[in-house]
Amino acid sequence: MRWIMVAIVLAFLLSTFLMYDSGRGRRRPDPSADGRLQDYVVASINGRDLMRSELETMVRNYVQQSNIRELTSTDIPYLFQAALDNAAFQMELNKEVEARDPNVSDEEITQQINIMADRFPTRETFYQSMERSGVKMDDLRRDVRRQIATEKTITGSLALEVVSDDALSDFYDVMKVFFFRVPKGFTFDIIELSDDKTALDMREKIAADSGGWREILSDHPRSSDVIRKTDEPVFFSEAALSEDKKLSYMVSLEIGETGNVTEVGSNDYMIAVKREIMEETVRPFDEVSPDIRIMLEQQQQRSALDKFRNDMMARAVVEIYDHSIFPAPFSADLKRTSIPDPAEVSGDAPKETTLEPEEKADDPAVSPEADEIKTDPGVDANTSKDTTPEIDHSGIEIEVEDRGPGISNSSEDVSFLFQYPP
């Protein structure tokens, strides 16, 4: 289920904990000799210290993955809180996966990798991209195994019920006017052309024989000027047409009458032929019941996933040592903030891999055994336990407005908000 995979990918993104010796145990920001802040412990999760640098890495990864371009200082505390919450969730989720230990077959792993490869023009470009990414096939299979195991753990924990026919009927009775009402309108055959003179000539011929308009288009010596035409009459609501200055005249056309040539864009001229008047109606239950079932099932899945996440969060023991970098609660009952789904932030859902398909490949083909791709370095292939090594912070540039006194605004920062001494 895509909605589950999105949650899994996001959780993996935020699960990286860096292993620093320097700064462990220090629970407040102290300046070093050169005035820059030293790394320190901001919180602990189940007794495990979380460094300020680790928290910033989680947020930075999320911002980059979500393609967020504008970020202000007021956003930072909420992103920190969301990263902390999701790190706690990921720790509990990893424990749940290890406890359940769902079976993942080699066939399932291969099938998922084939789905990744199918996004590329050819297998050759897939393998070339793997080599450039620098991760071995064994690492990919390890990460895919973990991903599938996590998905199975989540789906196996969701108590989903079969949506009954009564629930479908009840929903339809209450919501049919809002979801399934079709307003009064008309259907039209539409032709769009790139040349105004051709459009005027075709309009004259179609007006004389609107029933044979397709033959008129195909037989016309300038038929290459046709940009597009409808295969079936398309519906326009009366209200929408009435509000459009250019198209409002179409409301008063007679059935079979050809409209004027209307310029709807640059080098885009439209001809419309009115075909039918459609009175306001409500789509019948039998026609829409499959859509209602999908809607209710998705709603139930989202609620179940929220409950699963809340249950995982309730098990985590989180202690915050530096409250100044997190949002000040408005009340004791304020719920924790979750980082939004990247598909909602950028219009695109996150992918299961970091590979991007390429139309052309310049490198020679590489065999699967020798290929490498990017995978998560923080999971042991045999134990599924976090063994993440230190990650290089260099080369990261994110603009943050008004970070406050004592915090650098330079885009040269190697950490997210402030620099650590070497």
C-alpha cells in the first residue's frame, strides 16, 4: 500500500543516529574557544542520547528529501520536534519488526528490485546508475528486505474490518449530494487548431454538416493544424460556462449548433459543437458503491495507521534536556507534531531508492554482481540493528532566516544551524 510505504520511507529517512564520542553527556550548548557552539545532548530516547548534530541531520535530510525551498527560523522548532518524535517512533518500530521477525522471501526481494529497475529505460541504465551511486547489490537486497519486513509488521498490526454494505449505503445516503451530484450542463465535441484561418474555414464547413465533422477534419488540406479533438463529447457545467467570458455564449447554443472560433491560448483556436443537454442528477448507488468502498477502506487504514503510530510513541521514553530548541507547548494537552508526508509538500511521493532514471547512459554496462547503489548504511544485514557510522556533514547548504544571536546565517555552515569546532 503506497500510504504505508510513504510512512516507512519517511521513518527510515529520520532514523539515522550518528555515533559521536565528543559531546556525549553534555546537555547544554557551550561555546568553544573560537566562539562556535559545541555539540551536546538535546534529548534521550529509551535511554539513548540524541546529539544536537544528529537532530539537525534528520531535519536537513527531511528538508532536502521534501525539496523545501523556503524555511524560516520559526519553522525550526517544529521540525526539531517532529524529527524527535519520528526518531522515537522509528526506534520502537525497529523493536517491533525484530520481535515479529516477519518472513521475507528472496522472491519478494527480487520482485521489488525489478519494480525499481522498471523505472529506468533499460536494465543497462539501471545497473549503470547503481554503479555511480556506489552501493552494492547485496546492500540493496538487505535494505529491501528490511523495507518489506517493516511493511509486513505494520500491515500485520492494523486491525482492519471489512466495510459492510450497510456502511456503504449509509455513506451514500448522507454524502450523495456532496460527492455524487452532477450539475446541469451540456456536452460538446471540441476541436482545437493552431491556425486561425484554418479554424475559420473548418468552422464554416462543420456548421454546414456538424454530424460529419470528423470527416471534414481528416479531409481538409490543413488537417495538420488540428492540435486535438475529442473522442467522445465532453461535459461542461452550465455554471462554469456562464462564468467564463469567452465561453458563456455556448450556453445558448442549440443542439447540433457549431460555436464560434474562440482563441483559448497562444496559437490555440477552439471550435465547439453542442451535442446534449444534461439535467442535474445524482449518480446511482450501484455505480458509485465501488468508489465508496475504496474511500472508506482508505479512511479506516489511515485511522489504524495513526493508532499504530500513537501506540509505538506511547512506549518510547523521551526526555528533553534542551527545551529551548523545541516549540513551547500551548497547553499540557498539546499533541506532538508529525513531519508531513513529502508527497504533500512537493507533489511527489518519496521513492523507495535514491536512484533516478536516466533516458541516456554514457557509461558501459555493468553486471548486477559488480553494481553498487545507495542504501542505508545503518542496518546490519543479519541483525537488523542500527550500526550507523559517522556521516560527513560537509557540502550541505540550507538558508534559514533570522537564526538568532550567536547562530551563524552563513550558507557555508557544515551543520544545519551552527558550526561545531573540528
